Amino acid sequence: MKLYMTPGSCSTGIHILLEELDIPFEAYIVNLPAGEHRKPEYLAINPKSTIPTLVRDDGTALTEFQAIAFWLALAYPRAKLLPEDPDGAARVIEMLAYVVGTLHGHGFARIFTTESFTPSAADHEAVRARGREIVDKGFAIVNQALAGREYVAGSFSIADAALFYVEFWADRLEFELPGHCLAHYRRMLQRPAVQRVLREEGYR
């Protein structure tokens, strides 16, 4: 398989899942600042021009973090990346959707890609401030969900890989994580697969 990724981005979460599964794959770096995601060669693989993209052994490409994570969980069931009981599985998908859709898509996106939310430079500060509000509220909600749990579903799941990448962003931006989120982040940092990924992506 081939993972098209950008170090330190949301694709880091998929990179972690692949390392956790300990399956062979090739990593291809897509330089977003250089616009490589908009080049014809990449658009031929992923016309959405987004990351991550996972090209599977049959040559088909899968896009969107949630879809890739869900497919990995179902394709490699022995790893137990998704709880077998309906409620546990639903809680994992619930967290996955909230992290990717709200914390990332509405919060951090306003901070990292401010200009895509408004054409006026005069509004950039307000957009970033709104992003920070969404991030802070989001982590407060996640913090409550993590109370009494080491991981989102009790044991490591696809939701934890997603939550890690936004916690990692918060750490890099020196945002204070609430207690349970901070404990989760530190716990994730101790996982050998996470340590390997951060080294490979140039962060440790």
C-alpha cells in the first residue's frame, strides 16, 4: 500500500494506524505549501487534492481520514481498532467525526488556513480567534468524554489516532490541553508506533 501524507498533518493519524498494524506500506510526502496536492500527478490519484490518500494493494485509492481509518479497522479486525459491540463502535465513530469535522475542520482550519475563510485580511484575526474558541470548546467536550478512560473506547482505537493529531497540534501551538486530554496525549506519546511515526516525520 501507499500512503500519501504530509508530516505533522492529519495524515499523521493514519500513519500511526499503519504502524500500529505493522503492515508494509510506502510513504509518499505531499508538499502542501509547494502546492503538490494540486499537481496533475496527484489529482490523478485523488481529485479532491486532499491528504491523506491510501492507495491499496488492488490499486484503488481511498480518501478522507474517517474512511481510511474505518477501512483499516475492518480490513484488519485482529488489531481490534474498532470495538465489536455496537455502542462502543458508535462511540468511536462519534469521536472520530467530532475530532475531524469540528476540532479540525472548523477549529484548527480557521487557525491554519485563515485566508480560506475570508478574503479580507482585516478579518483574519477574528477568524483565528473564532477558531481558537472552537478548539477550546471542543477539547473541553472531549475532556469530559475521556473521564475515567485511558483511551476513547477504553482500549486503543481509530478514534485515538485522530484525537492524537489535534492534541499534537495544540501542543505545537502551546495551547493548554485540559487534564484528561493531556493525559491521553502523554499516553499516546508512549506508544512505540507513535514514537516511530514522530521520528520518521521529523519531530523526535
